Amino acid sequence: MRAVLSISLPEKLAKELDAFAKETGRNKSDIVRESLSLYLWEVRMKRLKKQLRP
């Protein structure tokens, strides 16, 4: 199942996203989805590293 999420972006970030989407031939939803997934993975890894430190 998919959830639809509407977000607002600062104008500069929205323009960067538009330009990147055109440059790479990808749609904005895919870029945001991948970016969020990578961000969440990074946060989880940082938490895990903190827990493993003595």
C-alpha cells in the first residue's frame, strides 16, 4: 500500500529538485523517496554506532 504525502519546500530547494529531476530524467517523487530512504538509513546507522560505543 502507498501513502500520499504533500510537502512544501523552500523555493530554492524546489528549484534544485526540479533541475535535478530534469537533469537525471527522473521524477521528483522518486528522488524524494530515495533521498528520504537514504536519510533514514543514515540516522539508524548513527544511532547504532552510538549504542555500540563503550
